[in-house]
Amino acid sequence: MKKTILYLFSFLLSTQALFASQVLIPMDAEQKNHLKAYGIAYWVLKHDIEVYWLLNYRGGSFMFQNNKTFTDELTIRGVSYEVIADAKSNAILSEIANPEVNMDAVKLEKPPKMAVYSPKTKQPWDDAVTLVLSYAEIPYDIIYDEEIINGKLPEYDWLHLHHEDFTGQYGKFYAGYKGTAWYQADVKENEAMATKLGFTKVSMLKLAVAQKIRDFCSGGGFLFAMCSATDTYDIALAAAGTDICETMFDHDGADPAINKKIDYNKCFAFENFTLSTNPYEYEFSTIDTYNSRAQKYGVTKQNDYFSLFEFSAKWDPVPTMLCQNHEQLIKGFWGQTVAFDKAYIKKNVLLLGENKAANEARYIHGEYGKGTWTFYGGHDPEDYQHRVEDPPTDLNLHPNSAGYRLILNNVLFPAAKKKKQKT
């Protein structure tokens, strides 16, 4: 009888070991929907289940314990996956741990609480990040000037800066769009908000918002910005106390000596740049390569690509996470701020992606205080020359977009915050 019981117990243990398994979401060319895969990883974290991010393994794959609820959701969302035995998952982790290979397994522990800085009058063509967050089914809150001035920002872990002009010049759209209803509504809304919050000018309100965001980063927050929210953010900080707005923007003239009063020490990313003093020019400063890349370097749609840098997964996990992709050569795309002239990037800034032939960086990263920031040039990774009033991109047509993957890398890497602090 005892032998029978021992046999049954041994059989149960072996059966349990046989069926113990993990879900592997491959992120290489075999994946049907890379973008929704990030949403699954975030969703699993929301269920208090840890996720391994397998850096440089099959394009930056995800792995977590098998559960029918999870595999059902993967099927519903159309994400490719494999169910593998624990023995296989342990073999993968052993392979990754080999010091001879440039891989690492980073444990994602807690989904970051997400905020998107975006105006209530945002148009559907405006922002790639809100498009991809919605497509990937990653939840986020929309906040704007009033919430930030009133101290709501510390409630979040991660902040994206909507396509924005922090200098108070309304994107320098005046010359081309001053007569349009959307431009006039934007001016009216911003002036009303500045007055409501106790500021005499929109530029003063935007500076105060930029400084609150700076403090958010300093305290440990994660900042991600695209397009004109990158260079105008630094310009606003550097120009604090100096009027850089002409009459059509703030009802009085700009300081004629603005380029002598810029304090580059206040910038996150840039230095030694010169501001555009022409209010009719669709440009803020020499940081952006919008006017030089085609004329000076011959950049066209056919040759517009940027390459991602390769980092040591075991020694530099954060930049490695930010560059996870199934492609290393990424299609370029335009925006009001399309890319950053490397001549004006601070030496301590980490370049993640560059078009070397055009002397421009597209994707950069750095630390500020206890937090980090990442700037990504361009407007929409799947719409080469996205214009005002163009329809929003349908991401159902681009489920494997390498350019959009870089956005979602920034969404997930704060979940590995504890791992980051130990390295």
C-alpha cells in the first residue's frame, strides 16, 4: 500500500513538472503583431505577474508563466506566442546568462502609471504616442497645463509630451495657419488657461509647466518626448526670464538680445544652439535639421534611414531596452522637429539612433536627477511627411512597425526600474 501511495505521489510530481510551462512571445520576424505584444506584457504586469524581457533574444522577446487567461488574450489580440516547458525556459535563461553572448533577462515587475501631456483640443492627426498606446491597449491618463501646475504630475511614473511648443509661439504656425479655425481656437484656449492659472503670458505658463516637468524628472520620473516637444522643451528652460516671443504671439516684442541670454546649462540635451528670431520661419533653432538635411546632405524618402546603436545588454540594460527591435535600420520620417544636429547635443547625452551620413541624431537619452528622459525626433513613424489635417495613421496596417516599437520600448522600460537601480 505504501509503495502504491509513493508511486502515485511520484507520478503526480512528474506530471506537474511535465505541464509546468511558460509563455514566450517572440519579437523577431516571426511575430504577427509586435505592437500589441507590448500591450500584452503591460496587461500581464497589471495581473501582478512578473514578465521577463529577454534583451537581444529573438528581437527582445517576453516570457511569463503560462495561464489560460493569458493565452486566450494573446489569441484575441492576434499576438504570436509559444508555450514552452519550464525546462526549455530555463535553458533559454541559461543561454542568455552566458557572459559570451550580448543578451540579458530583465525582470519587469510593476506597470508604470502613464500620463500623456495633451490639450483638450488635440486633433486626430496630432500624436503618434496616443495612437500607439490606444492600439496596444495600454491605459493612460491625459493631463495638461492645469493638472501639472496644480501638482498632479507626481501621481505618475511616466510622462509623454504631446506634439507641443513650450516656447509659447504656437508651433510657429502663424505664417501658414493664422486664419484657420483650429489655430485661432488654440490661441484662445491657451490664453484663457494662462489667465486662469495666474500668468500674464502663455510663454510664462509653458515655462512653469516645463519647470514642473523638470522637477518630475529630478524626483525619479520617466519623460518621453517627440517632435517639437523635444527642442522647444530645452529652449523654454534655457530662455527662462527672457522674452523670445514676437508681438503676434504675446502682444509685445521679443528681446533683441535673446541669443546672448540663453543659458544652456538649464537644458537636458542641447547646447550652443542659436534661436530663430524670424516669427514667420517654421523653425525654432539650429538644433533641428529640418532645413539642412535635404539641401546639405541630400536626404530623400528613398535614403532616409537611421540606425540603432548596439549596447551591452548586461552592462547597459536601459539603452539596450530602449533599442530592442526586430530591425536595426529604421525608416526615417519627418516632423516639425525631424532630428537633432549632433553639433548641438551635449557630450553626456547617449545617442541611441543616428543618420550618420546626415550628421543627425534621431533618438537620444539621458538622466536628470533620479529620473530619465528620451527624445525621439519626427512626428509619425509610418507617415513619412505627415501634414496638418492629414488623417490619423491606421496602425492595423502597420502592426510590425519598427519605428513605433521604439515608442513602446519607452513605455515598458520603467517597469524594470528596480533592475535599473541595481546596475
